[in-house]
Amino acid sequence: MSKKFVLYIAPFSFPNGGAAARRIYGNCVSLKAAGYDVAVASAQIGEYKTRYNDIDVYSFNERRFESLPRYLKHFLYFNAGAKAIQFLDGLDIKPSAIILYSGYSPYLLKLKGWCYKHKVKLIFDAVEWYDPPNLFAKFFSPYYLNIELAMRFLLPKCDGLIVISCYLEKYYESGKIDLAVIPPTLDTSSVVPRLDGDKTEYVKVCYAGSLGIKKDFLADIIKAIYQINQDGVKVQLHIAGLSFSDLQNKGFLQGLNLIKVKHIIHAYGMLSHNDSLELVRSSDFSIVFRPPFRNVQAGFPTKFVESMSLGTPVIGNYFSDLESYLVDGANGIVCDDYTIESLKSALLRSSKLEDLNTLRRNARLTAEKHFDCLKYSSQLENLLN
């Protein structure tokens, strides 16, 4: 081994685990570039050992309860991590460091003792801080209490933290713990951008999400698109992750003329990740529009990073660390706040742009400068050392 062996533990599927899996992969590429041997241990059900892009992937077969009711699944969740410990005990060569993504208290409580016994560093990759949905959950839900326990008391006892945002950095920097601030990353050399194109009759704006994502103001996005078209501004919204029926059933189209909506709102349902990226690449803008709640401020939108890498400028408001990367009129259009009127104003400006290709090129340069995984190898190396 060229350097020490680092094991990433993922309590979900890898590499097919959405933005979380892509976060892990980006950090693994950074570690490999720094000379580390890296593997991923996933809770997915599957073959014990596989290979993904030169990274060993182990499955410790823990996620057996996904089809159960939510509260029963949350109850069983408190034994989570037990199979990860069994997997670690069976390794002939123990890692010098473990990086845990998610898992929170059940995983941390088990891994802390194992790592202490085997003299292995325990690093936590912190990418969010969930807000409980209501007061009952805040004070009585074991699931959300477990998250608060982990974020406030267990994470500071780790040997180091990887944090995705300055919000998390500011929270933990007062403690005696090593930190590395790393946004979502990707290998920009493997992403083919769109850097030019002719202006069309309609500005094509895309949104990628799912029914489970409540932090995006999708209803407001749809209303803004609808209202601005009523004013004669030609903007179309293309949605990946939800179908037109989903939009209707969830009330996103309530009060709107469906005949007019079908001309300006195109919803494709669930798409593969590659198809979603192609939709973003073919669009004039992607849209990232969120309120400044704690879970939003603590995280960082992977879709912003992917859009920049594809050369697709972003329409959005400032939250999390976007103020450091989204430059109005250069690689996107900034909304003054998260109101519908602010978004409508930004959409109006997008329709008047004559030189979109400059924004595309600047977006791609932003990704290469700030979000390429090779930029963060030294930070991870310093954290592990």
C-alpha cells in the first residue's frame, strides 16, 4: 500500500445512492490522488465485494427493512451499525482511518468503541443538520433526538470532521477538533459541458428533485413560471424527478389553468442520473431556490455543483455558501430573496440575456476552480495526518 488504508462507511447504497454516494465518490477520488488506498463499505444488500472505478466496494447487507412502515423502520434503525462492526472485525487489514457518512448516533456509538480498541481514527462527514418537522418530533421523536445527540455531542468526540458548509464549520470550530471544509465535488474532466448554443423562443429552465425534497420551494417556482408567462415572458420549466400526475396530486398546480400549464411545465417523472444530467446540460438555466432554514444552511446543493460543471448557469437565491460561488450576471442570476416576486424578476432578466454562452463558460470555470475533487486532496491529507 502506497499510503495508509482509509475506509468510507455508507449506511446506504453505493455507488447508486444518489447525491450522498456521489459525495463519497468525490472524496474517495481526492484521497486516492493524495496516495491513499480507499475502499467503501456499504449497508446495501448485495455481493460482498465489487469494484467501482478503481475503488473496492464491500456490502455488509444491513438495509433489510426499507419496505417496513416508517416508525418501525426508525425503531429498528437504532441497531444500525452492528453489521458494520461485524464487517470490520472480519477484515484482515484494518484501516488506519474510517470516514463515516451519516448513520448518526447508532453508528457513532458503535464505531467509537471499535476505533478506540483498534487505534483507528474516526472521521465524520457532516453534510446536513435535519430540522424536525414539528414540535412533537423535536422533543419526542427518537429519530430526531438521535440526530441532535450526534450533532451536538458525538461529532465533537470524533478525531476529525469533514464539513460541507461554513455553517457547520462555524458550529464546530470552537471545539478542539480538526476540520476540513469540502463542498460537493466531482471529477470535472469526466463531465462534458455545453458551452454554446443559439437562443430559442422560450428560455428553458430545469429543476431536478423528488417528492421527498421539501426544502425546495417547487410550488413557488411553478407559480413564478406560470405568472411570468401570463405577463408575456416566455419561460418553460422542465422537471426531473416528478411526473405531471405527481404535481397534480401534491397540489403544486392548484388554482392554475392546466391547459396553459401543460405548455410551459414539462414533467418527466423519475429519470436516471445520467438522463437528469442531460436535461440540465440541454437547459439554459437550472434553478436552485430555497429558504434559509437550518437544514438548508448546513447543507450544500449538489445540483448546483453539477449544473456548474455542465456549463449550465443557475438561477437561485443565496443560502448555505452559494454567495461565495454564484455571481450575478457572470455564472447565473441571483434572486434578491426567496419570494415569488424576486424569482419572477430573475426569470425576466434571464429572458432578456443576449449572451448566454459567456455565462455557460463562466459556470464551467467555477466548477473547475472550486468543485473539482483534485482540489481537496491536500485538505483531506492534512485532516488524516
